[in-house]
Amino acid sequence: MDFVDNHKLLLVTGLLVIGLALASLQAQSSPSSAPQAQQPAQDQNVPDAPSAVQPPPPQDKPPAEPPAATPDSSSAQPQPADKTPQTETPQGEQTQPPPMPPVQTVPPGTTVGQGTTNNKDQLYKFVVSTNFVQVPVTVKDSDGRLVDGLLPKDFAVYENGKKQQLSFFSSDPFELSVAILLDLGMPDTAVQKVNQTFPALIGAFSPYDEVSVYTYSSTVSQLTDFTGTTPRLTAALNQMKTVRGHNNGPPVLGGPLGPQGPTVNGVPVGGGPAPVYTPPKEAHVLNDAILRAALDLSKRDKTRRKVIFVISDGREMGSKASYSDVLKLLLAQGIQVKAIAVEGAALPLYGKLERLRLPREGYGNILPKYSSATGGGEPYTELSRNAIEDAYAKITSEARNQYTLGYTTRATASTVKREIEVKVTGHGRDLKIYAKDGYYPIASSRAQ
């Protein structure tokens, strides 16, 4: 019995050993172990984002041929490549993702949350308030010399009798925009005297100023547009040296030097009645000339000081524009009138005649009225060539180096003149103060 049991045990043990040996051989030769050994190599070829529905084609597979064009798409133009990724549905259909929402931007220097707005109409706009009144002021002593070194506390400005609080003060020089008006209606001797002073006139301006030249007599003409002291301005003034003024004395209407033809005993040769000649109608359209210059100056840069420089005997007759209308424009635009009175206007005591206006004769000398009302000071009355040249430098220096006062008013836009008075306190009573006598409030403007 024991012999049989031992024999069975040995048989079972042998079968187990043989079975384990066969299993080991089968495991070594089986292909199921290959994926495990090659798994790291396959991981290197896996794309970054494979589709969860369809695996991507193998890398070594050539790209698929594009589908044949259908009749509906054969005429379609090629479209630029779209970088927007596309997704695939389980049925293989491609769908376009929703468009990206618009990006909101803000002006440079700001960040979101600083009160910015999405309304483009509110961006890059600013409002220019015109309730700020600027008053250029010239102060001279009893000898006519400029007074320097004054401070804001030395000035007092009154509007319609009420003292104003100054919010701006400057004594810095300004760049100039100047319109020069040359009177060609004066006698020829006066015109030729002025023509010889043009080199000094050009030298009175700085390279930063801009100048335009006008002439007038019975009409107004502009010789040059606003330009710097360039050869163009010099050439234009050099051409003026050939222009002649009026003949001295009354016009000749008869006699050997008259315009009529030859006569015998007062009868024209060839018969017929003797012609009657009348003198041409004299005109000195100073108002029209200042109006033309003021309209052009109103378009210049507002950071410049605007001046109309008149060289004339001051006569006014025949203008379409009135003095009051021209003065209103000058005060509304802050334009000063400075003048050199020559010929008869430079004679002693002649300046007092500017307040007289004879019927059909116009004003004898209207320049003091313009210069006084606009803050340009008293006209320079010069007779000699050297005196005229010296006056050029004085006028441009005064215009460039004025005190500039400013205040804010509550006056609204209207056509009613606001009176201005400027006083200097604490420096004696011999000072002469030149400033505009008022202004006209104009409507506010906007810039974008």
C-alpha cells in the first residue's frame, strides 16, 4: 500500500515539473510579451492631443489625397488658411468653434477699472472753455520805457467795475503772428520813404515769428501768406520798392500836363466839344484792410500773440466795413493794432484830429482809436527814415514782451461788450498802462 502511494506521489510530482517547464517555454515564445517591450517606443510617436473618438492615422502613412471638387465647389476661390482649430463629431463631421469675443482696449496709461468707458465718442475729446479771459498788458514809465519786474500782486483787473481774481500770470515772451498793412494811398514821397526801411522791418522779427504783408489804397491786396522771415518775404518787400504813391498835390485835369488831347484856342483839334475830366474818387479803405487782416489772423495758432502792424497816415474813407464792426472782431479774437503814423499824421497836434469826422471826408487819423481800444498803445509818430526804423524794433519788442494776465469769468456768450480796466498798484501814478478796453464773449468750441 505504501509502495503504491509513493509511486502516485512521484508521478504527480513529475507531471507538475513537466507542466511548469512547458509553461515557461510557452511564455518565452509567446508574442503577447512584445507590446510590453515595445511600449516605450510607441509612446514617443503618440500625438500631443489625439482625438478621443478616432485615433490619428499612423505617422508613416502618407497624407490622404484631397477630395475631388464637386460641381458646387469648383468655382470657389481658395480661402486663406484659418488657424482656428476645428473639432470633429462622432459622425466625422467638422464643426467651427464659436467666434472669439471682441477685445476691449483702453487708452494708453489707463487700466481697466479706472473709470474707462466703452463709448468711443467719449474718447480723445476735450472741451475748450472760452470763459477764460486773457489780457496782454504793457506798462511804461513817464519816459516811455517798459517797466519790468512786476508781479501778479501788482495788478488789479476789473470787468464791468468788478474786481477779478487772477488765475494766470506770465511775463514770458510770445511768438508773434503779424499782419503788416502798407498804405499805398499816401503821397509818393511818404511811400518811397517807407520803402527804404524794409530791411529794418524784416530784422525786427525773430525766426519764430510769422508775417504776412498786405497793401491797401482803394482796395486791399495780400502780397504774401503767413511765413517766417525767409527770402520769400524779403523778395516781396523788395518788389514794393518799385510801387509809387499818389502824386503830390491835387490832380492835374487841364493845361499842357493834363490828360486831354491837343487843343487850339480851347477847341480840340479835329472839332467836337471839349471833354470834361473829373478827378478820380479818392479812397482809403483802412477799415476794410484791418478787417481782412483780422479774419486771416483769427485762423492762426491760438498760442501766438496776434498783431496788426499798420504803416499809414491813418486816413479812412470809403470802406464798406465800419469802425465799430471791425473793432468788435478785433476784441473777440484778441488781436492788437500797433501803428506807425507817418506823413501828416506824424505832425505835432495832428493826432487830436482823429476824433473828428468831416462829412464826405472820413476820418483824418483813425489809428489812435484802434490802437487804444485793442491795447496796442499809442501810435509812433515818425517823420524821418531812421525814426521809422527804430520804431519797428520797439513795436515788435513791446508786442512780444507784454505781461499776460488771465482770469475766469462767468459771462455767457453774447454780443454785449464786457468792459475791462487794468490798474497797477504801489508803483506811483506816473505809469502808463496799455490793455484792451473790453472783449466780447464768444461761444465755446470743441476739439476732438
